[in-house]
Amino acid sequence: MQGRTHTSDQKLDATDIRTDGLILRLAPDAWRPYLLLLRIDRPAGWWLLLLPCWWGVGMASPGLPDASLIALFFAGAFSMRGAGCVFNDIIDRDFDAKVARTALRPIPSGQISVARAFIFFNLICLAGLMVLLQFNTFSIWLGVAALVPLAVYPFMKRYVDFPQLFMGLGFNWGALLGWAAVSGQLSLAPGILYVAGIAWTLGYDTIYAHQDKEDDALVGVKSLALRLGDNTRPWLALFYVITIALIVTAGTVAGLSWAFYIAMTLPALHLFWQVATVDLDNPKDCLSKFRLSRDFGLLVFAAIVLGRVIT
């Protein structure tokens, strides 16, 4: 690693793996590496994949969102985020072995072979397909199309300084899919909501990438954290201003009521607080702010639902 090595103690101190959760403590030993491969210990990722789906469902619904659609998207986001993690870890296994935060993940640490990881990946994709087949025909094909940006993303950190953009293209596809699952088609509002989600991802994943900026620079991984450096904070502010502006615009196009605009002040203030307080040189604080992105997404979903049920 260009002169830098990690001892076992350093890896244990820096690792992002947490084994103290109830599920992992109760799971049989043979299951634990696979559960860790799914990031069962870190639910923030599937929330960030799920919430744009709920936004789309809520904005397209004439009243309260259909509970069955909410549940289906929950199951689909969980399975596809798990599949994405496995695929990403297979592709990045050599990089992960050189970074303290990721070196103890199941594949780079040798707990799961690449061959077994591929089999596991296919099983999870099959589960995701079973969920997707519950939607209307237009949504099924739209969901299949989502595989393109999701598959491309893991490779982008090798070639471009803004892999967060490609993550945003995949992670926010649910804004389109959620709308289509309700209406059977797409229109301007979900398109605007999709772009808003991409801007949101540029913000939260840049914060996340600041955890690894030193190791990434050494191993050759690219990110906006490295590209923006000390200028990151004003860029975060810009990304988040665009996020709020576009979500509000999408709500206007979709015909949400006055309650939506009032409720949107809370997620806007939340993002303002994140930008103002994040310590980009403190990995723990970066991770904490990243995890709080779930709360922002839930506040937006609540605002959308209020904009439909309160007239």
C-alpha cells in the first residue's frame, strides 16, 4: 500500500463492521459473514435506497400511500441494497483489503470466497426479482433498467472524480419506480424528484467519502471528497440547496397542498444544520452525519404525505 500498512489492532480500531447488534449476536456463526456482507449491521444504506421509492409513491398517491406498496418497496430496497453491497465488495475486494475501515469485510478478510459471494449475489437478486414482479408491467421494465446505473457505479471510483454522481443515478431510481408503481407511467414531477435525489446523494456520499480520503488517495480511489478538499462545505451547501429547491418544485408540479411547503422547512433546516456542523476531518462525525440522512429522507416523506392528506 505504497509504504502504508495496517496492523490487526489498527484494523480493529478503524473497521466499520459492528457485531454487537441483536441479529448478529443471535445468528449462527456460519451465517454471520453473509449477514455482514449484506451490511445487516449498517441499515443506513437500504434506507437511502428505500426513501426515494417512498417519495415517489407518496407524491403519486391521491391520499395516503398504499401500505402494500410501502411494504413491497421495503423488501425490494433491502434485497437490492444487499445485492449491491455484495457486488461492490466483489469488485472492490483488492481496494478494501488496503483500507483500514474495510479490510475486515468478509471478502477481503477471506471469510467468504469470491465464488460463494457470486452465488449469494445471484440468490439475493432472485429475491429482488420476486418483489419486482409484484408491480405493474411498466414498473417491472423500469426496475430492470435500474440495473444499469447500479452495475456501473462500483467501477466509477477508478476513473472519475465524481463517482457519487453515478451512485445517485442508481440509488434514486426509486423516485421514478415509486411513481410508476402507483400511476403506471412517468411524468415531469418524478423526473424532477429523481434529480433532487441525485443532488442529495452528491451531498451525503461526499460526507461519507471524507472518512476514507487519506486511504483513498494512497490506493488511487477517486471521490468528490478528494476533488473538493477544503472547498467541500460550500459545495455541500449548493448540493443541498438544489435538493430542497427541486423537491419543492416536484411537489408543486404534482399538486401537493400548502401543508407540504410548511412541513418541508424541517428537512431544509436539517440539511442546513448538517452543512454547518459536520467536521470533515473527523471520520466518526462524517459517519454520524451520513447516517442522519435517513432522518432527512423520512422528514421529506412525511411532508409529501401531509401534502396529500391535508388540503
